Amino acid sequence: MALQLTERELQVFSLAGYPYPVERPEEPVTLEELARVVVRVMEDPGARAVEASVMALVMMAQHDALEMLECEDVEARRRLGYVAQRLSAMEGVPARAQKRLRELTKRLTNFAAGGRALFLTHVVSRGRAERLERSADDVSRLWGVYGEVTWRGGDT
């Protein structure tokens, strides 16, 4: 079963710029809370939640808050490293954020590859998984993670 985000988690991501149609939260959202939600998504990814996490990571990088990402799960660390490396080289991501994301990538490199193939969605058909692995580039092979990282841009 795919990850189901709570109303509060949707609100957290909406404040990071993802266009979830939710009410503004009554209580302020902290960067620590945003970091916890991003880690939860990397542990149990869903396509829209990963896209929202991408926006959150850029925002956190802009605010020098990537150190708040506390992740014990090795597979989640691999996904996080993969996404960070993709974002660090992505056109349109602010230079300051790219620099911080490269630093995060370096910290997570020890967790690259090893283990089973990972994807950025919870459910992937066997055919799609095989296609993704066949068309993998060096970054995907390094981390053993397959899937598209999309950043919508925006004000961070």
C-alpha cells in the first residue's frame, strides 16, 4: 500500500511550495517537522509525496537545514542521496541549494548501492522496473535507485 500522508503532512509540504489543496496550518511548521516528513517519505515513497519532498529539500538547502534530516533507514538514505545528487546538478535549482545538496550527497555516499534495487514509488511493475534499470545512468547505478526526480521550481 502506498504511503498516505496525514493532513498535517500535506500542510507541511504545501508551505514548502507543493500545490496540495489544503488549509493553512493553525500551528507554525518548523524545519525540523519538514525534515521528519521528508525522511518518512524516503522510507515509504509515493510519487506525489516524493515530488513534494524534492521541493522541501531545495527549500531546506536554501535555509542550511539539511543537517536536520535524521535518517536511520539505509534504503531511505540511498533514496535521499540519489535525490540530492540529482537536484545538485539540476538546472533551475538555486546555486546555494545545489552546493548544500552536493554536501549532503557526499555525506550519504557511504550508503550508495548495495542491496536491492530501489524506486521512487512504492509500487513499480516488473516491466517498468526492468526498463528503468536497463536505461539507468551512472547516478542511478551508483545509488541503486531508479526513478525521475522532478523539481517544479518556485520561491524558496
